Amino acid sequence: MIDTSDETAAEVIGRLRNLIDPELGINAVDLGLIYDVQIDTCARELRVDMTLTTPGCPLSDHMVQGATNLLTDIPGFDQIDVRLVWDPPWSPDRMTEDARRQINERPGA
């Protein structure tokens, strides 16, 4: 679980809620794609570890670039590093109740 008591981490998570998985139409945070947020104010670096629902996803570059774009103008950081990680593998257990509800409300679900 990411510590969102830190104001900057909370802002990062808030911004990443605008990163929408193009296939599922649900944000990356509620899908459980965001694994870690590391903030180094001394080095002025922000790192986000995220995953995708499948390692073979053809939209991986799109998702990483989208996350980077959402975080670029947070004050106090010279380096934004969004990394794709595959361990642990993503599973539907990582989704929030809201994401599950959205999937279950789709026609044909």
C-alpha cells in the first residue's frame, strides 16, 4: 500500500487517477496498476513503479508516457521516472471495489 499521508504522494496518486486504461476505461489507481511511489526531495527525484494487466500489452509505452506526462509539472522534481515492473504480477485482486463495480456494470458482464 502506498503511503498517501505524504502530501506529494497523495498528489501523485490523485494525478494518476487520470491515467485511464484504454481497454478497460478504468483509471490505473483503481485497477491496482500503481505499485510504488518513491519521493526523494533531496535529489529532486520522483519514481513510480507501475504494472499493466498483462506483460504483452501493446499499450505499455502509451501508459508509461501518459503517467509521466501527468506527473511532469509537480513542483520540486527535476527527474520523473515511471518504470514498468512485472513482479508481483498483476491480478484482479488488486482492483478497488469501485473498479470491480465498473466492470460488473458493463453490458454483458
